[in-house]
Amino acid sequence: MVQSDESGRDGNRRRLGTGATASLAGGGLLLIFIIQNTEQIRLHFLVWNFSWPLWLYTVVVAVFTKDVAETKATNATDAGRRKGYPLLFSTEPEE
């Protein structure tokens, strides 16, 4: 998002908002991470063998680990409620 500068000197000046600046910085850091981690790693999963760049493997593991944890917590809470137990499982970030 672009915001107007209220400095009074130049009413037509515009600057990037905080969210846009943070997004650009995050994208830049992600690009640096990808460039630095291009070596291939071999993965063996059941009967499949394949190679992935290290950066892709790291991103996939980070995203799916969180997704699996949240899904398991939701499923366990729902199963407990169906049985009549007052259970509540939740996921929280590590400190």
C-alpha cells in the first residue's frame, strides 16, 4: 500500500506503507535463502527416490509440519467432543 507523505513540503510525495516494506524485505530474504541453498539433496521415500534443492525441501517441511500439527490438534479435539470428553488441543509457537 502506498501512503501520502504528510510532511507538508511536497503534497505529491508518496511512500510505501509498513506492510509493503515488510513484504519486500521478507521477499528479499527469501530470495537470498534460495540463492544460498541451491545444492541438491537425495530423498528416499518408500519406493521413490528423487532429488530436490535444499531450499525447496526446507520450505516444504516448514509449511507442512505446521499444517500437520494443526490438523492433528483439531482432529483430536473433535474426536474427544464426539465421545463427550471436555478436551481441547491447540498448537502454539515455541518460545
